[in-house]
Amino acid sequence: MLKYLHSKQKITPRFRVAPRRAAWRVAWLMCVMMTLVNMRIASGQAVSPVPPVPATQSLPDNFSTTPAVGAPIGLDPDKAITQYSQDNWRTEHGLPQNTVMSILATRDGYIWLGTYEGLARFDGIKFKLFDKASVRELKNSSVLALAESRDSTLWIGTNGGGVTAYKAGKFTTYTVKEGLANDFIKSITEDREGNIWIGTNRGLSKFKAGKFTNYTTEQGLAHNVVRAIRQSADGAIWIGTNGGGLSRFKEDKFTTYTTKDSLPSNFIFSLCTARDGTLWIGTNGDGLCQYKDGVFKTYKVSDGLPNPIILSLFEDRYQTLWIGTYGGGLARWRNGKIERYSAKQGLPNDFVRAIHEDREGSLWIGTAGGGLGRLKMGKFVTHTSKEGLSSDFTRTLIETRDSALWIGTADGGLNRIAPDGGITFFSEANGLPDKLVQSLAQDTSGAVWVGTSRGAARIKEGKVKVFTESKGPTGGLTGNRISSMCSDGAGGMWIGIVGGGLCHVAADETITTYTDKNGLPSNLVLTVFRSRSGAVWIGMDGCGLVKFEHGKFTPCTKQDGLASDIVFCVYEDTSGTLWIGTSGGGLSRMKQGKFESLTSTEGLFEDTVFNILEDDDGWLWLSGNKGITRLNKKNISDFLEKKIPALTPIQYGMSDGMKSSECSAVSQPSSFRRKDGSLWFSTTKGLVAINPRQILRNDVVPLIVIEDVRAEGQSLLASGAAKLKPGTERFEVQYAGLSLYAPEKVRFRYKLDGFDKKWIDGGKRREAFYTNLPPGIYTFRVMACNSDGVWNESGASLRIELEPYFYQTATFYLGAAMLLVFGGVGLYRFRMKQVSEREAELLAEVELRTKDLRLQQAETESALTAAQAAREDAERQKTSADHQRREAERQRESAQSAGALKSELLSMAAHDLKNPLQTVMGFASLTNESVPEDSLVATYARHIFDASRRMVDLIESLLRTAALDTGNLELHKSAVDISRLVLSVITFNQPQAERKGQEIVAHLEPDCTVTGDEERLHEVVDNLIGNAIKYSPLGKKIFVAVRKAAPDMAATGVAADGNGSHGEKSVVIEVRDEGQGLTEMDKAKLFGRFQRLSAKPTGGESSTGLGLAIVKQLIELHGGSVSAESGGQGQGSRFIVRLPVQSENKQSENGAVINATVIRN
């Protein structure tokens, strides 16, 4: 059996309009919609020469060999400054000028920079410049001071152009004309009461409630040149002056402090009020002064300051004081200790003019001539020559059993960091063959093996023994360029040599060599690895992976499924699975003898893997040319088994604290897991380390700003909304996700309400493009997440209005629709009035003629009775009567012609109304699409569409009836397979039955072919099945059958007429329901036109009252009959159609019985 499955759906009641009132209801809805539319509201430090014997030194007190843990955002004071991640920007990166005089992180997430060439706003990706050329309100482009008030106003102090306030896109400038003391601004701050204090070259100004109050030496100010202003915890305003010392302003009174009060200098450059109540004072040449509890204490160069001229001061969230000096770089003061950081260590230059901390804890540094710098905590801790290593270019590392860390470098020999932090250097002077160390390993005796480009060395109990290539007959290595080494588990060592194959040095120093002469596929060995089973795996340069076990070499190449024939590393995980890192082929997994590979095509960030580590949580860490990739093994397995559609790797690079993203290659091991679980990687710029269990996470939610809306090259954003002119075909929305920690990793999702159905993944793109949108009001929404996946789901939104042309407005559509509706209704009424008047005239004429005829007949009969004897007179009267009868016949024919004319006029009227109604339907559909789906206008538009559609259906029925009445319906007869036709009708009506939860059970016999018009027969069956669905209660069954009937089969049911084809073979179509049944009165008027029966539609459907009348006429045209029977109300009903069959030789050869059932879920 064929089964059609469906789910129950709730039936939404349709808006029902009686056919006679449909046009008026449509017009009324149009009026309501018009009213609603009109009411709408728019709405490195160098290391000293290596001594001839191993030299031991201690690391700095704050040098950390422990990777960064999950510390809060901010600069961890326990780390060395050099271990922070640093970024620098200059003019070549977009900075307007390389001298940054002031820095401010505002509440909206931006960094603002004051330079000599204008004000720059930085979102982490790009700089936006504001200068006097682009902002006419700015009177000078040299910006020296910045501050933000509590109402989010940005205050901009210029060098000769006064002070400018910027808020909500508007600039307002104040100069001496508005009451400012002077136009040369040195400093700005806001006090707790919201007053703005401005330091100028000619006094101090206070801005309050739109007015300036000025203070000079006449009011008690120490000096008129004010360079720094700060407010202390007690509410006092502290003013640093250029030559007059320090002023304190409280309760409208100035108190002055000078060198006479132990202040080291009267020339003050900078001030900082600390959380513990300390006032820090930066002087011009006399060092740093601390004022606390009424006592001044001075720190000079002899106390560790890099320079006595203090240009800037800032206290961060850890209460660490940062000191910017003139020529001495940056200094950090904490707990009485001062640490320096200069250009030699990475600072842009040593003249630090401004320091500021952003909301994520990064420290921004403005320099004079060096551009902009930033220090931040990285996920990785770095170890370079600045922290004591002999070289930045590290190649290989291991941790020995005594917990010491051994590091081989490219040009600085070998380093050993003891558990206590002491560091020892080994070089050629200490017995190493070369300063280029490419491989490290420890054997079971505890000896450390060092592979160099000039042979191998074994360090044991302080003694160094070298193994090199032997040119003579005595045993030696087959080459000196050591690429990899691994312990044999028995005191010996396996050594891989580039160009020399494989060597084994036993515990007794016996050397066995393996080359292409005795089984090795090639002498180019890149890596050697010994698995737990004892097998030795050899990675080759061009010959794939080779397994050496029981004296036999077994190669595995690309032909065996390996990703590449260049193998850099081999790793065995806890389950015994081998992971192979290749060059150009990504990562291969060898499990149960089968290779499976992952490349950049499958989601890796690159196709080169230098080394592989695994943490305790099942994550693989891959080092490569472009950084370090973290991959979960379960995620890999699920992807390879096609359980998930994509890999989800995590990439780490310079934004995560690495000094270089390029890890070391052709060195083994180039990464190492220490006993504490931390992972260490060698790079071209030092070692990096991370604790995978405590990875630093940025939990600061990114702020989102919609920066602009642009169309046709113009900015349209104004007053929080954007209006696009009519005909705009393309526009773009520009936005920013303000997470400055790693801005290049910020990702976005956006959606245009009213157009986009779902959120769009914008990736890292910071603009959204839209084309060819219909006019309307939209809302653009955008969300962002930072580099650690922390989403700002509230996001930002912007109202965008695309204005329509007049002919695109809902008002125009509704007006046009109303015009058509009223015009159509008027035409219809006019035509119907004409028909009625003509009909009345014809009826009156027939009545008059009939009356005359009756009078004449009466007279004739009287004459015949009176003059029966006069035959001639009787004959004459008879002739006259015949003439009158013929005249009456002519009058009857005229009446029939009038009836035919009425039908013809009705048909013409229906045609004339049909086209306007279809136009109404079109305009209603356009209106529905042009307004929000849930609006009242859209609801009324749908009602108009439904009402118009039902009127069109009624007109179609009227037209068909008229065609039948006038005999103008032509049948196009052919052989019709009734079973197949009925099945197609069932399929067509299936969705309606599904919506009402009804079940259609069909039994369709084969070879039921008749001669007829297939389209008209389809209409007959569709009427009968559609009526059964319409009048049957929800959840009931409908039975449909097609069979052949013998000639003597008795007719049953209420026939539409007395005729039929029961004397010959026929095809019977039977439709039976479990519905409301038929009363005797229903049976009497069943097949008449416009009859209303006792049964009502159960799903709110409409009925024209013409369906069964059309069925009757069409079946009779085919020479058949239709009848109905019912046991009464509530007993259901059965309709039977009989059609004469086609001759036997034309019967279908398909003899399969079709049983079809529509089943409710």
C-alpha cells in the first residue's frame, strides 16, 4: 500500500465573507488599512661572553619559569616586564604622527591618542583621524591633553586652539572668547562634582554649568603655567606648575608647596593620585617624589630611576606605578623596587610622554618620536635573551630527571636552567662540537646527549664526550649533521643524521650504522622516535615513515595513505595511536595500521607540523610555521568518523604572547611537556610556555559600536538612525567590536530585522552589505565575541529606513486597490442594472402579448359557440386562432431569447469583474510583502487577498455554469484511466485532509477506462472529494473507490435524473464520508444551483452552491449519471458516479489494484 504520512496541524480559521458582500467587505478593509498606514509612526639585552668553563648565574627575581596561569586580566606584577607581550604602532601602521602626547581609553571601548598632527581614535585595527582639516570645530590639530567626563563627553586640549568637547558626534570648542583662561592647554581632569579643570599657560580654568571660572597667581595659584592636575581622595585638587611648585586647592583656598617644603623641584611635569592616598609627583630633572601623610620622599637615579625627568605617571589596577621618563624609557615601581624597561628591550623609544590602562588591563605607552606601544599579559610566558638565555633563536629543549631545563639554541650553544633558577651555559669552549644545537635527549643512565651540526656530544657527570663522523675504517658516525636522537631504553642512543642515515650508539659505545646500503630507503633522516613497543620510527625527507623492528625496515609512504613523504615528527599517545607531523601534508593519524590525515582543507591553520605534544585533557598541541595549533583528539575522531561537519582548532600566535609565531623546524624535540604538565615550545624568538590547565582567559565582554552606514560613497549616520533615499540599491553598515586585547580575533554575527530570517556569521569582517532591499523600516543588529569566545549578546542596533518612491508606498497601493474595487463594483452594478431592466421589459412585453392572446382566444371560442352553424365564419375564426397561437409561440421564443441574453450578460459581467479582482489580489499581495509580517496592515492585506480569491472562485463557477447553459462547453474526449485520475485528485487534496487530521482510504481497481474529457472528469472528482473533506468532521475517514459494474447492476441512491447508462458496462466512482449526512429536504435540492443544505463546512471553508450542479451537468454530458444516498443526519453520505466504459480492446494493460491511505500521525 502507498502511505502518505502527515502530522496534525492546527487549522487557522479563515476570514469568511459571504459571496454577495465580498466586494463591500474588501472595500471596507481597504479603508481601515488606509487609515492605519496614514497613522503609522516612523516608528634583546646582550649576554656577556661565554667563559671557558660553564658559567652559572641567577635569573632576575621576577623572572618566571612557570607559564601564565588563569590570572585576572591586567599586567601580573610577578612577571618580568620583558615577559609581557608587546605591540608597537607607527605612522606606517596608520598612526597620524609618531609623537603621542596623551592617551585615553573611553567608556565606549576606544583608545584616543593626542598627537601633533591630530586626534586619533583606535579600535585595535584601524586609526581614524580628527584634525582641523576634517573637523572645522577643531582650531588646532596639536592635541596635548585628553579627559572623559561622567556624561561620556571627550574633552580635547589643544596647543593654541582651546579646548573642544566631543559628544554624540558633535564637536563644541571653547576658547578665550568663551571665557577660557588661555588657548594653550596642558592638562584636563574632572572632579567628583563633575567640574572640568583645565590647565593652561596662563592659569587654571574650572568649567561648571557652561561657565568658566579662572584662577591665576592673583587668586593664590603657585604659577600660571599649569602642567598637571589631579584630585586626591579627600577631594582636594592638586596642581603641578612649571616653576611655582605644587598647589593644593580645597574649600576655595590654595596651599602652595615648593622646594622650601622639601619638594625636590618647583618644575612639575606629572602627577598621579594612588589608591592608598599617595600623591606621586614627577619633576623636571629632580626625580620622582612621593607625598604621603604630609611627608615628601624623593627617588633619584641612584635609587634605580632610569632618568630624573619624569614625563608621565600612571597607577594600574594592581597598584603598580608606571613611570615614563625623558630618555630613560619606562620604569615600574612596586613595593619600593624599581624595574626598568627600555628601547633595547622592545619599547618604541625611551621618551615616554603618556601612559594609560584600558578596560582589559593592557598598558598603552605613548612616546616622543617612537609611536605607540602596548604591554599586555599573554597566554604564553616568553623566555629570551632578555631573561638570560644565550640566544633568542631556540631550537630544541628537554627536561631531565633532576627537573632541570636544557635548551639548545641556533647560535648560542646550550643552556641549562636549574630548578632554583640558576642558569649554566655550554659552548665550544666547554667541549661542545658546535654552538648550533639541533637535538637533545637523555639516556637511561641520566646522561644528556647533544646533537649539533658537527656531531653529537654526551654530557655525563660533568664530562663531555664527542661522537663524530669517522673517515677511516674505525667505527664512527655516518655524518655530523644530527637531526634527532632518542634513547634506546638500555643506556644507548639512536641518532638520526641528515645525509648519514641512522646510527645506534650502545651503552658500551659500540656504533651500528644503517644507511641506504643496508636497507634504509634514504640517508635523509629528519626524526627518530622509539615507541612503547620498542619499535623505532624514522621520519625521512622524501621517503615517508619507516618502521625498524626485529632488524627489518618497513616503509610507509603517501601510497600507503601517509599525508606526505616528508616527516618532521612522530608522537605516540596514551592509546598507542601514532600521530605524524609532515611538511605540506598536515597531520596524519596511524591507527590499527590505517592512515587518516588532516590538512588545511579539513580545517587546520597550516599544512606543516614540526612537533606534537599532548596535555592531560586529550588536546594535541602542534607547532608550525604560523604558530601553535590546539586540537582535541575526540574532535578529530568525530570529524574523521563524519559525526561532526568541521574541526574546531584553536590557533595561538603573537597576539597570545609569542614574540614570533614561527616555531623551530628540523630540530627534535622542538617542544616538550614538563613534569608539571606545562608545555614548552622553541621559536625563532625565544621559548614560550603555557599551562594548558590554566590558560589565561579574557572574560571582558567586547563593546560594540555601529560606526557608520554608507551608500553611494556617503556617510548617512546621523542622530542614531540612518535614512536611505528612494532607489538606493546598495548600502553597507560598518561596525567595531572593541576588544583591544586581540582585535584581529574578534568575530561578529549580524542580522537585519525585516529582511534576514536568521543571524549571519560575519566572521572577522567589520562591515555588512545589503543590495536591492524593498523600501521599509529595518533594524540592524550586531553581536561580537572576543578572542576567547566571550559574546556580547546584547549587541548594538540601529534603525535604518529605506524611503520609497510615492508609487511604492502602501498608501499608493491601497488607493489604487480601492479605485479598482469601487470601479469594479460600480461596473458590476451598472451591468446588472442593465440586465435587470432589459429582463423587466421583456417580461412586461410577454405578459402583454399573452393577455392579448387570451382575450382573442375567448372571443374566438364565443364566436364558434354562437355561430356553430356558420362553418365559414368558424373556419375564419379558427384561422385567426392559429395565427394567435403562432404569435404566442413566438413570444415564448422571445422570452427564451431574453433568458439566453441574461446568461450571456451575466457571463460578460463575470468576466469584467474577474480581472479587477485579480488586480486587487496582486496589490494585496504586494502590500503584505511591503510591510512587517506581524503588522495590522499585513493582516488586513491577507484578508483582502482571501476574500478576493473566493470571489474569483465564485465567478469561475458562474462562468462554467453559463457555458453549460448555453452549450458552449466543448468536451475534448480521449481514453481516461479513472483509477489514475482519482489517485491524482487524492494526492492534490492530501494537504487539506492533513490539516483537518482526516484519513483518506482508497481502493482503485485497474482497467477502469472511459472515453471523456480528462480535465472535466478531474473537476467532477475534485468536487466530490473536496466536499467530503469540507463537510467531514476533523479526524474522520473518507472512502474513495473505483470499480467496474456489470450491465444488470441495480442503481442505488438518489439519482440526479431518471437517465443513466445502467444497461451497459460502466465505471463506478464512489465517494463516501462519515460526515453530517443528508436530510430528505437536502436530497430534494441536492443538485440545484445556489442551494443551501443543512450540512455546514467543518473547517471554516466557503461554498459557492454551484459545485454539485456543475457535477451533474458534466456527468450528463459524458452520458453518465450521478446519485447520492444517506441514512440521514449524522449518518454520512455516499455519492456515486457512473460512466460508460471504453471498449475491451482499448482497456489498460496495467492490472495492479491501487490501495492508497492517508494516515494521521
